[in-house]
Amino acid sequence: MSNVVVMGAQWGDEGKGKIVDLLTRKCDVIVRFQGGNNAGHTVLVGDKQYILHLIPSGILHPGKKCLIGNGVVLDPAVFCREVETLRDKDVDVSPARLMISRKAHVIMPYHKALDVARECHKSNESKIGTTGRGIGPCYEDKMSRIGIRAADLAMPELLRAKIEAALLEKNALLAGLYGGEAMTVDAVFDEVMAVAPRVVPHLADVTAEIEAAWAAGQHVMFEGAQGTHLDIDHGTYPFVTSSNTVSGNASAGSGIAPTKLERIVAIVKAYTTRVGAGPFPTEQLNEAGDYLQQKGHEFGATTGRKRRCGWLDAVVLREAVRLNGPTDIALTKLDVLSGLKELQICTAYEYQGGTITVAPQEQNGMAHVTPVYETMPGWDDDITGCTTWESLPAPTRAYIARIEELTGVRVSLVSVGPERDQTISRGW
């Protein structure tokens, strides 16, 4: 299998959960390396659906070790709820197989309060569509070097001192700027300490765990959240998340050398979706968009918000290839396109009087492009029962081949339905 990174190539919600779950069969250790509980992975196993926000979906495979890396921001209450939900479904979530980096930063109650207050304070035009989970404010504290790390949960005196220092600034913002209620040190400390004893047993040296796995000849998968175009540096800024979602962050976010990353799988949805605000050149506010939304059941796993839907954007995909260097593409939700007579693929943009084939670099430049489309024939066949490349309809194979031509990357996995076994492998 080799060591593999799995990342989203669009704006998130590409179906990473199923692919991670599928590839976990060939891996021994699964590492989540960035983001927080503002993203969700949905995995369907038989008649059971699992929606995971923090814990890697590899936890559903007995005997696999799951690690939450230093690049993740951890909401301890959410972590405990996920652990309880999985335990109720007879999933082993013991500290021996579910570990958290001591260096991971902790989302505090004041982070969530600030996140919501800021968004509410903005005009409708300037809202970025945050989930209000406190992700951004937590990363801010990390970069300001005043953050609370997971290891601090085992040190109550240090934790309380850090909370007291943080609230000097947070209360000035919450009460003074946003007109909300100030928080007390006691209330915040007590809320966090109520769950800390359930988190502390899971704390570990994640880097050492990964190194030990390699020393034992095991394979490791690095799992990202969100998608490339929500990357804080390379996405459609400012409508982005608060961390680096690109494959290179698998190294920094888990504490391992980049030379260890041998295979990179870009998850690509067969069309394009986006949740929240921000530019979306191929969005279809018409019958085609409604068809994709309804047939694809496009609602956010974390927020329940309706996803905006549109045609496949090859410009976005080419940028993802440039930023991530994928060795393979896993194409998801191809079955959703069945029943459409024609399919559109955006191959370039009209922008500032010319034609461009890469995304503009200016802030909000993507909001001012006009997609250039090429049309391909659709298919009526139900492909959810297809198990081989040859069993796919000719127009379906042509659509996949065109994606390969436009990106320069082989489509190694093709998902034709939500179940684990509804996946066609092309020499994986």
C-alpha cells in the first residue's frame, strides 16, 4: 500500500469518508492532520451510517490505530460525544487505538462564542459562512502563542492560568466590541475540566507512534479535512477554512518528514459542490443544480446546510493538482450524473478580457470569471451495480477519460454508490 495522503481536490464534501474507509483496509494506522469538527465524514456500513467530525473513520475497522495529529484543533466535548456514540455502537475507542497528540490545540468555550459573535456582527455581504465551531479563533491563539494545548488538560493549574490570561482579551471583545456577555474564569475552567479526565487518557506522542508503525513495517494513511480550495493560503480567500488543507500539511500536521509521503490520492466529486459563502464559477441555480442537489443528497454532514451544486470545474482541479501533486484520483458520486442527457465540464475561464486556464490569484478573482464549458454526452444507465471498468457505459468511461486528460492524473478508484463495495478499482 505504501504511505498515502488522502485529500479533497475541490471545496470539501468530495466523499473522503468513503474512500478513507475503503483504503483503511490496506493500512494499519490512520492519522488526521488538520482542521477541527467543522468538517464531517459520512460512512455507510451496511444499514448503519456513521458521521464523524474528529475521529478518523478508520476507527470503524477493528485493529486499526487512529491518531489525531498536532495540526488538528480539538473540541474536547465533541471528542467525548463521538467516543460515546461509537462505544454505544460497540466500536473499540480505547486509548490503545485512539490517540491525540499532546501538541494539538484545544477549542475553548470562548473560541466558539467569538466565532459566532463575529459572524453575527458582519453584514450579509461580508459573512464567510463559518460553522461557528470556534476553529478560526483557536488557530488564531495558536499563532499568537497563547493557545491551550491538549497536554494542558492534564495540568489544571497551568490550564486555569492560561484561561485567566486569555479572558482578559476575549471578554474585551465579547462584551466591549460585540455587546455579548463576559465569561468567567471559573465557568470556563469548570466546563473544560468536566470532560478533561475523559480526554487525558488518549494523549500520546503521535510522531513516535507513527515512527513505531514504520519500524514494524506497517502502512500509514494521512487523512485531511475540507478541500484544497478552502486552504488558508491557496483557497478562495477569505472564504476559506483556518488551516492548510493541502497534502504537504500532512507532514507538518502530524510531525513526520515529507519524504515519507509516497502516494497522494485526490478525492474528486464527479461534479462540484460548495457549502457556505464564496465564489463558485460553475454553480447552477437551475434545473441541473436542483437535480444534482436532490439526487446527490447534498446536505452538509456537519451543519445540515444545503450544498450549492454545479458542473465539474477542471480549472479548480488543475490547481489542486499543482498544489498537491496527486499520484491518483478517486472519483466519487459518479452515479449521481446518471439520467442527465448532457454534461458540462468547465475547461477555462474568461477573465479580464482574456481566457485563462488557471485560477486567478487576486482576492475574490474567482467571483469575476465566466466559465468556458465543453459538452459531453450523458447516460441514462443505472451504474450503481457496475463492478468493472468494462461494465460502465461508454459515455461514462469517456467522461472519466476526459477528467484524466484535463488533470494529467489517473483515475484509479471510481465510486458508483455509497456502499463500500460500490467502488471500481483500476489497478489500485
